[in-house]
Amino acid sequence: MSEEPEITSVRVTIYDREYTLRTPGNPERLRAVCADLDKRMREVAASTGSVDTFKVAVLAALSLADDLQRSRDELKKFDESVGRRSIACVSMLDRALK
């Protein structure tokens, strides 16, 4: 029987609003994620001059989504590179063992 993960309540502040969030994971990781979001929202607000919280949140989400997509693209390129190098290594080993 698998044990249910413990749910922890975490109080955080994002863009001057307090939230109580629940997580089965590491509370410190959740706090760090929320701090990153708060920082991104403040950067967006400062660069756009917007005071509309919803607009700032959407623009921050788009910025974070763009970062995520860039990271995925880089990871895919790295994975493909490792795959090519692995095939090259196997070929070298095959030739050396013959």
C-alpha cells in the first residue's frame, strides 16, 4: 500500500498579495517558485509601466513560458548531441574490438 504524501500549507506573498498554498512537495521549493514569480511580475511591471495586476500576471506567465520553451529547446539539442556522440562512441568501440 502506498503512503499518501503529506500535504503542507505554505503562506506566500506574490506581488503584494498573500496566498496560502498547499503542496505535497518541498515547501521551500514552493516558496522559491513563488519568489521567482514575484520577481518576474515586478520586472514586468517596471518595464511596461503597467499597474494592472492581471496584465502583469499574464505578461509574467508569457515570459516564464518563453523561458521554459527555450530550456526545452536547449535540452532537446543537448539530448540529440549526446545521442550522436553515443552512436559515434559505439562505432569506435566496435571498430576497436574487431
